[in-house]
Amino acid sequence: MRLKTFKIGGVHPPENKITAHKAIESFPVPTLARVMLHQNLGVASVATVGKGDEVKVGQVIARQEGFISSSIHSPVSGIVTKIEECVDASGYRKPAIFIETKGDEWLEGIDTTSALVTEIKASKEEIIKKVTEMGIVGLGGATFPSQVKLMVPEGNKAEYIIINGVECEPYLTSDHRLMLERPHEIMIGVQLLMKASGASKALIGIEANKPDAIDLLTKVAQEYTNIEVYGLKVKYPQGGEKQLIKALTGREVPSGKLPISVGCIVNNVGTAFAVYEAVQKNKPLVERVVTITGKGLKEPGNFMVRIGTSIADLLAHCGYNAEHEAKIVSGGPMMGKAVTTPDIPMVKGTSGILVIEEGVERVAIEPCIRCGRCTRVCPMGLEPYLLAMASSKKMYDITEANAVMDCIECGSCHYICPAGRPLLDYVRLGKSETGKIMRSRKSVQ
Amino acid sequence: MDLIIVYAMVAMAGLGITAAVVLYFVAQKFKVIEDPRIDQVAEFLAGANCGGCGYAGCRNFAEAVVQKGSLEGMNCPPGGAEVMAKVAAVLGLEAQASDPQIAVVRCNGGKAHSPQKVNYDGAQSCASSAALFAGEGGCKNGCLGHGDCVTACSFDAIHIDETTGLPVVHDECVACGACVKACPRNIIELRKRGPKDRRIFVSCVNTEKGAISKKNCEVACIGCGKCVKICPFEAITLQNNIAYIDDAKCRLCRKCVAECPTGAIHELNFPVKAKAAEATEAVEN
């Protein structure tokens, strides 16, 4: 089998998938759930419950506000103790709903059994409505509200549903385990996505370092029509939306455009599973698979965790010893963000928690020698050294002219830089400032 | 003389004269009439092109001030009253008295007062790290200490103090406001220099509730409002859990400085004598 891949750039960080063989464990329901009100890309949700209210699992506790937004459901049953600001991963305080757990009572009408519901009864509109109501967001990490992707804008046509099973981030294995343990659910989820968007074909991309998942999904896919599974060459960032489209279809998303402009809608396998549960089981997004990993941990593993569970609890379960660890990263080592304290709640976008042991340090920062390695590895064909330099000097006309907005923040440039320069930090800064300037110019016009 | 040389000379002279005539008329036609006062004004300005006046550079400011014909809202911070008086003389206007200003750093949460809780080893830029996290001390409004203000200053007037990790403004400051714009946390403010450089200000911009601010920093303003009550000139206001002293109303009586329970209100350049005398008095009593 010839393996597909994207054409430009990319790096090969060590895989370190130490939890790949660990089956998904159900993590106990937390005694206190802290549900952040801003869990999706776009506008934050608005709380619909107040102090003292009794809630059941799956009950809406915050509603969607605006088009690019999502609703939030209670991950536990119990009593709302307060709505207050809570420290998030960055150390800033953001509003959250605090729920004290009492038992585990689910809202009526939610199917919590593991029985497979294969028959698709819902119509196209019903699927989109269900996805909206159940608070489904992209679980690959970007947390983009899923219903928005499925509403194909006029003048565009969805040809392919692309399912991202790449999991190119080192260490993380949550998608891998989900594919091995819930293949049928994922396939039904894919069919639902196809029906909702009107796409006639679905392509599932999985990196070659997960041969068991490729074999299993290829076998399962034969039972369903129009779903094809492809093995992909191991290369970071293969799981980037634009890179995956290029690898699977050979199409290139034009600068500044969305995947739908080339007839593709990309969803993560985790999202496909969540869509299955929402539509077929009437179950809102109240839990997700999280990889807790790190070489220093005694018991790393994959867990099905309720949203709002404290990361400190998860780490304690895995044998975390604060004395020997240096850094806790939310997400993978390439795109994840270091957290300021372990006592923060899980959100919909938490795909993994990586603990980096003491002694692992950054390369010392030295001057740029213009070796051009960052340019060679950039999967978007940009010049990171130039963008970083211009951003640090606030030359935002240069960053705009050099397409800083196309940066997908994969961090390949930062990873490869022999001088250890924090290229991505500066490019990200330039991207946000340039974006502000471009938006303000647009609003003036 | 060879005839060919004569021909060449005549031809060249003819060409020269024709070109001169054409150029003369073109120059007359496209003449740019510039107010001679612009040059005169520009001559007096500091020439630093710092942008403190709000214009792109000194020349740009000179053009603007001549065109406007009044001095309202026009000020050259590095030049100060002296330069503005000269500019006023050129334009035949009365110079407006403006109080000299200086940049003030409103954060005292240095290494000693706001102990480091996490270690940041990313890009050493305040703008970049402010987008990533709350800060090593945990205060969401506090100084990040990477020195974006230092880089922005073209007068070498602000430096990071190694022991506290906080920026310190020196006398060279001309109040151009470059550091004010560079700080992502809006900590730096331009305030009145004050008589004999004496100033009183609240050295904190944290808007969180008192308990949370205090947890992160022992010298934070906790919004208790004691200073508001004690101020005899109604110069202090309390908004969003933070006190602010209006430098136009403040008469430098220093009552608030003594009243503040966390020591968030700072006084600068007051004689130490008075304090020492007070202390000895207290000991004697």
C-alpha cells in the first residue's frame, strides 16, 4: 500500500506513544465539577442555571450565544453551588459553574447503555439540530462548534467528509484508542456527518504508526458504503486540516479560505463518535477521552473523563509526583500549552495532559543564522524566521504581506530551529496583531 | 580653431539654454509654496522623532502646528515648555502653560512582593507572554518584567531593576508615551512631574477582588477605600477594586500614603527628614 502524505514541510518528532496499548478506563465522577463557560472557539456560552439549582447529568446549564457558539450540559448530577471565576490553564480567571455532585442521575431520554444503534432515522436537519443542541464541538483541539461546519454555505458543495484519525501529536493516544474500541460507533457517526452535510463520500486518514487501527477500520468500513480508510505516512503535522485534505484528496485550500471551498469538511474521530452519541443515543457532550501521559508517571493511561474534572485528580490517579516533574502541558508537546497549576478543570478541548519530567530543558536561545530550516519544514510554505523577526519588531505590514494569517501554529519551525529561537511565540503574536489590524481595516471599509 | 569644436560648443550651449528655459517654466508652474514658518518651527523641535506629540515625526508636527494656527492640544513632550514658547513666538501666539509629565510604573509586585509561582521560559516579550499566561506571580494585571517598555524607549530612560524585576523610570524621561503604548498590561501612565519631582500615585492596577489580589501580591491595592475617605481634596476615586489618584486634584499631603494598609500608595522624592523626625518622635513618646 502506497502511503499518502502532504507535499511540503513537516517534521518527525519522537512518537513516544507510551499509552497506545492502554484501554480506555472510565474515570470516577468528580465530587466537584467546575464547568468553564467558554469551552468553544467563538463566543462564550451564557449560564442558564443559578446558585442552588439542582441539575442532572446532561441538563443544559449554559446556552449558545450567537452563531459560532455552543451550549454546555451538566457533566454531573448535583447542586450548583456558585457561578464564579475559576483559574484556567493560562492562570487567568474565567467564569465557571461549580456543581457539587450528588449521585449520578442522568436526564431522562439519554441512552447510557453501550448498545449499538445502527439505524439512522434522523433527517439532515434533525442531525444538525441535534449536534447543535448537544453541544458538540471539534474534539481534535480547536473546539470549533460542529454544527457550523455542517451547514454548507450557499454556492459550495460538500463532496468529502474527511475524518481525522491521524493523531500526529507525539504522546497522545486518545483517538487511537477510540478507533480501536469504538469503530462501529465512529462509522455510524461518519454516516451521520455525511447525511447532514450532503457529502457522498468519506475518507478516513490514519497515520501508519497505528497499523492496528488502520486494519480494524478498513475491515469495519467494508460494512458501510462510501467510507474509505487510508494509511498515511508518519509526518507532523499531518493532522492539520489543510495538510490532511492535501494528503487525502490532493486538493489545496486557498489562502484565507475554509476547507468547504474545496468541497471538504474535516472532523476528528472523537467528534464523529460524539455525533453518534448525540444523534443516536441522545447524549450530550459531557465526557471525552483524555490521555494522561508522561515518562515520569507511574500509571499513564487513557480515560473517559467528565468535563469539569480537576486535572490534579487525574494526575493523582496516574501517580504524579510534583517533586519530580517540571512542567504540565495541556495537549501534546507540539501544540499544547503549559499550565500554571494542576488544579484546573477539564474542558471539551482537553485531548491530553502531558507531564514533562525534571531535567528536560529548552535549547538555549541564540541568534538566527539564517540556515532556513524553519522555511523548509513549514507545512504552509511560510518563512517563519522572517515572520518572527518582523513580529518582534512590530512590522505588521511585513507579516501581513508574508501571509502570517496562514500560519497553523503547528510549531514545526520552533521544533527544528538549531538556535532554539521561540519562533512560534513571535509568529503567534504577529498573527494576533496582524489579524486585529486587518479586522479593523475591514470594519472601517 | 577647428570648426568642429565651435559647432560642438554652440550646440551644447544651445541645448543648455533651452533646457534652462524649460526647467525655469516648469519650476514656476509646479512650485510648492510652503509656509516658511514650518522650517522655523521644525528647527526648534527636539529632532528625536519620538512620536510623543502624536504625529509621525518632528517635521510632521511642525506642519500640523502651523496649519492649525493654534497651540491647543499641541505639545512637544521632550522639548517641554521652553520649546513650546519658541514655537509660540514663531507663530505669534501665546504659549500655554503645560505641566511637565513623566512616566510612572504602577506596579510594585516585584520578585519579593509577588513570589514566583511558575517558571516561564518562552519568548522574552511582554506582549507574547501576556497572551499565554497570567504571569509568574499569578497577578493578571501585574508587570511581566520582560522589558517591552525598555525596548520601546528611545531616550534610555527606563530600565529593569535586576533585584525587583520591575522597570524603573529615570529623570531622562520626556513623557513621549512610547512605553505606555508598549506595555500590554497598561501599567505605565504619564503623570504630572510635580513640584520638585514629588509625586504620589497608587502603584497597582489590579482589578481583582481584594482577597485574590492579596493572595498573589502583598503590596496590591485591595480596594478597601481607606484612602478615599481620608483624602481632604477628593482626589482619590475607587473603581473596579482599584484606587486612583487624580494628579490634577492631589495636593501632595501624603495622608493616603500613611493610611494605605498594603503600602500600595507610593510617594516619590519627598524629603526623608520629615519621616525620620516622625519616627524619632514616636520612639521618644
